Amino acid sequence: MLEINNNDVPLLYRSIDEQRLFLDVCSPFSQFTFDSFDKNSLNLEFISKSLIPKATDKILLFDSNTLKSLPTFVKVIIDNFGKSGLEILNNSIFSALESLLIKTNLTKPSVIFDAYLQSIESISQNIRNEFLIETINQYSSNQEANLRIVATRLITLVTNDDEAVTNEGKKLPEDSQKQSQENIIICEVVKNNDNSFINKCRSKTNNIDRVKANFVALSLDRVPQVRASVISCLAGVKFNQSVIDSILRSSVHDNANSVQRAAATMIGAVAPHLVEPLKTFLSHRETAKAALKSVKNVVIKNNFECIYDAFQNAMKFQPENSCAVILNISRVIQKEEHRLLLECAMQLKGHLTLINYLFKFSDVFENKDIFLEFLDPNNAKKWRTRIALMKQTILFIPVFHERLITIAKCFSRDDVAIVRDCSVELWTRLILDNPNCFESLIEIIDDGFHQKIVVCKTIGKILYHKQNTTTNQPITNDSQSNTENSNLGNNQEKIQENNNSNESNSEFSNENNIENNIIYENENKVTVIAKKMSEDPVANVRLCMARNLVSVAPEIFHDLFGESKDPEIIALMEENAPKTFE
């Protein structure tokens, strides 16, 4: 059992579960077991002489478990020993972390800095602000750039007190605190002539002002990483907007690209009204990518027209990212500015980022006719781009219907086989949407044997849809109703469920009937064209037609190829012949 010393044993320990206290405070930094642990022995002397030295050694060795345990360890020590505990931690734990922070690359995520920051945040607010301000003052003037970067991030943790307190101890409503603070101070000083009250109010209300000078000075630091860190912290600081605006405006003239990029990214988040600085960043190659992240918020705050010219420059430097911005702002832009948005989109219509979301992009426009021009494959040089266009064309079928036939023909005449092959799905969807489109499909037969292959595969797809809609058609309303009602008895709830089911099945049946009607309207034409393809002089065309009929339309296959002497077709018949068992 550890030696018990009841001197300086904090009362707060009495409210903490002993096992929890052991796991949070002792276990990570000591060798003794829970059986030998007594929380009454955890006085300040034992902690400072036994636990903290071991914790410091493990921190310097980058022990991950120790770093994870630090915030809880710090919180328990300070909650129980107050400023005395904080002083000991500052001279040991925080000093060890400081030595590591000097060597750490703080431009990237850092486990060391996370542990340090979380430990600071775990300090109770009634003593944290004073500790923060003192640390910020020290780090801001330190020769080590890393510590000055740490100072910029610590400034975001500084707060004023949440409530203003009058001389009588009454709390003001939250929404009137800020407005009434100065009046309260004046009134109380006049009433009581109390200098101590003035100092008390200053300590409660001026914490932010006490670090403002440090923050502004750091924004002018000679090291670019420090200046960039100041800008990246702007979203978390609690200074007046004028301070934030001044720092961002000054960054336009900064010689370091890293600082300018940080400012370009931050404008949209903290100062979307700063249009001119954003226009400058959009117009330069080095900062255009970062500036595009701010465009949406600036457009929401102002309009698109105010940055239109600068956005044109950004499109040249960052075309794919500009496409993403166009898609993002399409739902927030003013209707009167749709024309400007389409002009930008037309200039970027060959880029995949825009093409892949073309149909979704069109949702915000009432007149979608211009998107026929977007879908034209003649503008796409890469075959992957043309396939992406084709996928979007299929989505536009309910909008444009047979107006897409010309585009479908372009895909079927493509020089790349995979593009032609993908056009089969487009033709199938068009014909299912409007049976008259089958006549247009037939027209490409005369273009060459590659187009005949497309026709053969499309016929197979159409017949496949016929087969599926026939075999998968649900039970009719009458037969289903009779079958189910025979088992229902007097259960009215089940009868109601049955009626609802019949209604949904009826709708599904009607959809299938419509598709069947479309297919049957073309069945004679399909058979005629299939026969023509089966007699084509090109062997590949005949074989393609056979392969696309053998499983989905065996009767038509045997009518057309039953007496064929072609070895490949004979092998196809044998492969798909019904299996017989003795």
C-alpha cells in the first residue's frame, strides 16, 4: 500500500471514482497496481515528484498512450489543485511539450500539437484565460517561429466571460450583456467609487483586447508560415470584423504564395464581402485554386456578376475545379445570372467534372434546350469523355425524347468500338421511350458493318426487355384478390392491406403493359430487320445477330438460323440446346 499523506488532499477527489482516478491519473505514468492504490495518497507532492517526471519522460519519447492521456491528467490535476497544479504542470508537462513543438512541422497535422491544445482546453475557464494570455505574450516574442505559430492558435481559445455581473451580483440577459457592459461599469463606479470593481470588470471583458496587439503583430511576422497561420485562425478569433478585413486586404500584397493562398481560402468563410481581394486572387495562377473555394459564399453574399471577369481567368488556370464551382453555385445563384453561368459552362463543356453532373446541373434551368449542344459528342476528343456524355444523354431522354436521335447516330458512328457498343443502351432506351425511334435506328445500317453490329445488339436488347416484361408480369388483380381473400376471413385490416397491394400491382402491371405494347408495335419490324442481318454478307454481322437472339428469342433464332451451315452458329446452337437426361 502506498504511503498515505493526508496533507493537501483535495476534497474533489472524494467525488471521483477510485478506479477511474487510477486509470486516468496514475496508470499511464506509474508502475504500481490498483490493489496498492489509495486516492488519498495523491497529494501535490506525490504528483510532482513521482507522476509528473515519469509523464515528462514518456512525452519526450513520443509515447502515444501518454499523449492521449494528457488532457484528462491535466484536467484532474488543475481541477483539484488549481493554480498550484497549473504552475507545476507549466514547468514540467507543458515545458516538455514546448520543446517538442519547436521541432515539429506545424504546417501539417501534429499529434504533439493536438495533445498540447487539448490539454490547454481541459483547463477550467476561470484560470485558463490568464494562463493563455501569459503564454501568448511569451510565445509571440519568442525567437522560435513554431512557438509564434502556436501563439496564433492559442489566441483562438481566449474568451471574454459569458456573463456581465452587476455590483449586486445579478446576471444580465445574454442578448443585452454586450450592449450594457460599458454602462454597467460606469454606473457602478459612480455609485460605489470602487476601483477594485473596475479591475474586476476589465479582467472579465477585455481578454480579447489584451491579445489583439499580439495577433496583429504576428500577421506581420517575418516568417511566411507564421503569417499564414494567423490567416488560417481568422475563423476562430473573436476580434472585430475590421481587424479581420485589414489582415486579409494586406495579404493581397504579401510576397509569399502560401500566405496569399491561405487568405484566398479564408475570404469566403470570414469576409465574403471582400470582393476586390478575391478577384485579385482568382486572376493569378498561384492563388486561383485556393480562391475558388471562396466563390460560393461570395456569390451568396453579393452576386456572380461582380466576380465574373475574374472567374474567367480562374477557369483557364483551374478548369476542373472551376467546373465543380459552377455546379456548386448553380443552386444559389440568382435567376437573372443563369445566362452568365451557362456562358462559363459552355467554355468548360469538354471537362469530365461538368459532364458527369450535366443532367443534375440542368435542374435549375427552365429552358433546357441549350443542353442539346452540351451533349454533342463531336466536341469531345477523348473516348472516355464521349462515354460520359452518352450516360448523361440517357438521363435526358425523358426531357428531349426523339430529339436525341441525331446524337445517338453520332455515338453509333464513333471510331472507337467501346463507344459504339455503349450506344446500344442509348438506342434501346430511346426505342422504349418512343417506338418510332426504331426507324431511325434502321437508317444507320447503310453506314457500314460496324453500325450493323449496333443494330443487332439493339434488337437483342429490345427482345430481352420483351422477355423480362412478359415473364415478370405480376398476378392480375382478380386472381390475386380471390387467392388472398380466401384466407382472410373477417380480418378487415388484412383486406385493406390487400386492396393497397392490388393498387400498387395494378400500377406496375400498367407500366409493363405500356412497355409490352411498345415492343409488340415493333415486333414485326424487329423480325424483318433481324432476318436481314441474318443474311448479311459479312460473317461477323450474322454471328452477332445469332448471339443476340439465341437466348432471348430462341424461336426467332431457329427460324433464321436453324438450317445454317456456319460452324460458329452450329456450335452456338449446340451450346444453347436444351439439356436431356437419360
